[in-house]
Amino acid sequence: MEIQYVIINFIILLTILVLVGRKTVKRIFGDRLEKINKELDEAEEIEKMEMPVFEPYTEEIVDDIVNEDIVKAQEAVEEKINSIKAFGEREHSEIHRTMIENARKELFSVMKENVINLFSYEKYAKEIKSLDGQVLDAILSQITLTSGDMAYLKHHDVLYVTLTSAFPLEKELVDKVDEATKKLLETVDGKTSLWVLEDSSLIGGLKFRIGDTVYDGTVSEELYQFEKSMNHAPIMDDDTVGRLIQEFTEKAEEFRPQIHKYQLGRVMTVSDGICWMDGLADIMYGEVVEFECGERGMVLDIQQNRIGCVIFGEFEHIEAGSRVRRVGRIASVPVGECLLGRVVDALGNPIDAMGYLPYKERRPIEFKAPAILDRAPVNSPMHTGIKAIDALVPIGKGQRELIIGDRQTGKTAIAVDTIINQKGKDTICIYVAIGQKETLVAEIREKLESKGAMEYTIIIAVPASSSAALQYIAPFSGSAMAEHFMYEGKDVLIVFDDLSKHAVAYRELSLLLHRPSGREAYPGDIFYLHSRLLERAAHLSDDLGGGSITALPIIETLAGDISAYIPTNVISITDGQIFLDSELFNEGQRPAINVGLSVSRVGGAAQNPVMKKVSSSLRTRLAQYRELAEFMQFGSDVDDATKATLDSGKRLTEALKQGRFVPIPDELQTILIFAVSEGYAKSVDVQDMERFEKELYNFFKTEKESLAVKVKNARKLDETLRDELDRALAEFLARF
């Protein structure tokens, strides 16, 4: 009954202690705590005297106490939940996250303390010690030599074996281990050196290590595994807290160690977010490791005598000589529809104060791009809602279109407008903010929410304050989330904002890993870095579901220099670029698209047939206008034909201007460009073009809606459709 007695009091104190606070517990349960501690001390003294233990309660009384205290605990939990939700509603996200994290840590701390107290009794210590033989048999039935052990034996004569226990081991168990390990090495002609150690922190059970591989059947390892599972479960409701408590106490009461196999290494040096380790001979590139302090990292460099690892969190807590273990999986992130509407970090952890992320599946951040035979032609339009892009540089589903330009020229605005325009089009959007200001990300989220776009959008925010390691993996994490939807047959739009900062983060990591630098100090594989990222954007064949990923990478230039190293690299990888000119931006052209340097290699294949027809001469006419406008700066006289060209160009330029967050349907864009190109706006003053555009849209929305639908669905601009458009525009001009 002692174990039940401890568990009962554990349930009484646990949730209230964690979620209500220590002071409140002392005030409400002070007398009871004193009584419990006194009775526990008396029970311990009785155990030492080897006297019969008195059972103070019957099972019925115990059940009544448990039920009564669980109700009280649930009430306390609900009160704390409401408090934490209030913090979230006030957008104190950092406070909210800290409260949740502290609750988890203290919850586990109390659980661990109770287990240690439980197994400190002689009776339970004997019970757990009696399991040593069973644990050892289970370990010896699993031990094998890894490829790392074989490689070590080629250079050394002895393979070190360590057997650690919480209590002194019987000689026959030690001899059994010695015999089994010698037998294991007979086939490779090697020797073993057996070390037998005691470590009370294991609480109970045995830990066997051969080479780098550990077979762990201890109570402390069970506690570690339970803590990991608890960190992936929500604790912000009373049902879950009760379930965790029940699960934990059942495991403690009927404890039977399971054998957990993992590899251990040692930290050699750590600085500037980079850790060098030895051991872990079988580790893979990109694999996740965990340090003793709880921080995690990812392997980015494997050399003959050491392993280079980037650290995701705070590296100040990691010390040279401390142990590091393999987690057993490649770096991955949560995927699925649970991410829609959420803001997460590069590891997929929610940072939006909206609580737990109930994911069911993870996906590696690095994944092989679809093969050529797995792809289908890019022939479906990805409408941006921006006239200048949909008419001049159309984007198709599965295309990689670069947005490039100087700072503050509207690159992010184009990406956000494109996301807003996907509303109601069954397209998932992912916005990856790399090295951006937190205020900017917050503004984008707020704008997307106001437009109803967060329902189908995921934001991955890795601000400038984040480590270079997190900035490096952020776009790969976004691609992994996008691939999940693509292979389910859905269309995905992903924005990388921006890859210039991503390249800088990778350069920092590479230099810290002592890799040789090349042009502009970037590593030699910087091109491969971005190519393997962007090649994952594709339009899959019908056999694979027909899903697609459309990528809009953003690159920031300096003084319009698109011939710099990173811009030229990404230009050669992508299927075209939208170049934003700072001069046009300063002149008031929004968006400031440079027609001469912008191109789409997919072109009209991913364009509405009617739009393709009416915009076919648009690029040439705009280029002529820009050339003539520059020439006219010298004040030369012009003939009537040149003046007509200039007037037409001014109206075309004015018609292509567009404000932020107001995407325009493709059919209305087509009608506007048709009207301006065919001369229906030639009598409209340039300053009245904005009013002309708005009234034209309103006219076709209200009175000619059927004609607008016909333009949208038409497969070509035939004479019949042209005549209908001419009559409708003539009717509109008569009223304008």
C-alpha cells in the first residue's frame, strides 16, 4: 500500500503545485502536507526497523480521496487555462510560451521527484534490483557490432564495454556479460575491456555500452522517454493532465524496464553555435543529435576524426566533455493541415500563442526532387492578381519565378498579394520569412488574417535574431511542408523571403565549419544549396496525383546589380524573374516592374488564351514608350505618330499601376488591357485612368457579368467574343 499512498499524494499535489502555484498550495494544503510528510517519515522508519507496515486506509477510502482530489485539481487546471488563454488573446506570445514551457518542466520535475522517492524505499529498491537479471538477458539478446565498432577494431585492439547499474551487481551477472562480449568478438578477432560502474542517478535497472552503442534499461531512461512524449502532448486542458498523471503513475507502479538502444558521443569543442564531436561513428549527414542540456542540433560535417554539428538553440549551455546522443532520425518537421493558419519556427514549433500543434506526421526537411519522368508540363496559370505580372510575365503552377530587386522596391508586396489572390482557388500557401523583422512578419500575418488568407496559409518565421542554423533550415522546412500537400494532389504556393539572407546564413555556418571559401567568401556548394531547394518545386504527373509546388524565391540586390554572385546563381536555377526597378519605384510606378529585364520562361503556356492574345504586343509597346520617354527628356520636337505612341504608352503604364492588397480577377485584367490596347481609353485623361479602371470593373461586375465569365472561360479571342467586347466597351464609354 505504500506505493498507492505515495501515488495518491502525488496526484493531490501535482497539478495544483504546477498550475496554481507553490504559495497557494502552502496556504490551502499546509496542514495536509505536514501530516503527509510526517506519516511518510514514520513509514520509512518502520521499513528500516523491518516491522509490519500498517495500512491506514482501505481501498474504498483511497478511491474516495483520489476522486475528490482529482475534481479539485481539475478546477485548478481550468482556472489556470483561462489565465493562459487570456495572455494569448492579448498577444503576449512570449509570456504564453514561457508559461506553457514552465508548466511542462515543473510537471515533469514533480513526477521525477516522486519516482525517486518511491524507489528510495528498501522494499521497492529490492524489487527493482531483482529485475537486473531479466534486464541483462534482454540486453544481451540484442547486442551486435555496428559498422563503427568494426572500423574501430581495425585501428585498435580493444573494444571498451561498460556495464553501469544503480546498485552493486552480483558477480555472476558480471561474468555473464564478460562471457557474452568475448563471444561476440570471436568472429572479428578482437578483445574487450569490461568496466563495471555504479551510478545512483540511474535509480534502477542496467545500462550496457559497447563502443558507441548504449542499451539502456534503466528507470532514468524511462523517465527521459516519458518526458519526450510529454513534450509532444498538449497539457493545456485538464483531461490531458489527468491522462498524463494516470499513465505515469501506472508505469511507476508496474515498472518493467524496456531496452532503449542509442549511440552516445562526446562534445570536443563548442563555439559560435558550432559543436565538434567525436564518437557516433554510424551517424548520417543531416541527422539530429541531442545534448545533455536538452538542446538539439543537426550534423552538417562528417570528417575522419570528428563530426561538425550546428546547434538549433542556445549553445552556451553545452560544455566540452558532455555527452551527446543520436535521436535516431533525420531533421524533420511536422506536416499536415493542422499547420494551416499557424505561425511556426524553422523546426515546426508553434510561436503564435495559439497552443499545441496536433500533428500526426513528420517529413524530412531534405528530400529528393521529383525526377523528370515524374513531372508534367507547366500549363496551368497561377494567377497573382497583379495586372503587370499576369499580362507580361505569367506564372504557371509548378514554376519557379524569381522576384528580384533592391531593398524597399515592393518584392514582399508582390508575394503577399499573390497569396491573398489564392483565396477560394484551393491552393495552399506557405510564406517563409528568413531574417526578416518580427514586426514585418506580424504585419503580414495581420493583413492576411484581415483578408481571410490565413485559413490556407502557413507562416514560417525565422527572424534576424534567430541563429544561422535555423535560418539555414527554414526554406527546407517550408519545402517539406509543401511537398506533403503536393504529393496529396494539391497545389501549393511557397514564398522564400529572402534567399539572399539564407545564403549569408549558410556562408556563416560554412566558415565556422572551416570549409574553404570561394567567391565573395561563399562556400563552393552555394549553387547546389539553392538548386536542390528550388528543384523540389514541380508539377507532378497525373500518375502521382497532379499536385504542384510553385516557388517564388526573393533575392535582394545592391544598387540594381543583378550580375552579383547569388542573383546570377538563382537566376540560372529559376524559370524566369520579375525585376523591380528602384527608379520606376521612385517615379511612382507600382509595382515597379522593369519590362526589359523581367521574363517568364513558361510564358503563354500558363496564360489564359484571351489574355495571351490581348497582351501579346504589350511588352513591345511598353518598351517603345520607355525608350521614347527617355529620349523626350532632351526636349526634342516629335511628330504626331510619336506623340500618339507616347500618349498610348502613358495610358498603358497608368493602367498597369496597382495598389497593395487589391488583387484583380484575371478576366477583369483582360478586359482592361483589351480596352486600353484597342484605343477605348485614348480620349481619357491620364489622371482619370484610375477612375476609368474602377468604373470599368464595376460595369462588368454588375451589368456584363456573363460576358466577363465568357472571357474567363473562352479558349480563344474569336470574332464573336471580340464583337461582344466592342459593343460592351462602347456602351461603357457612352456612360463614362
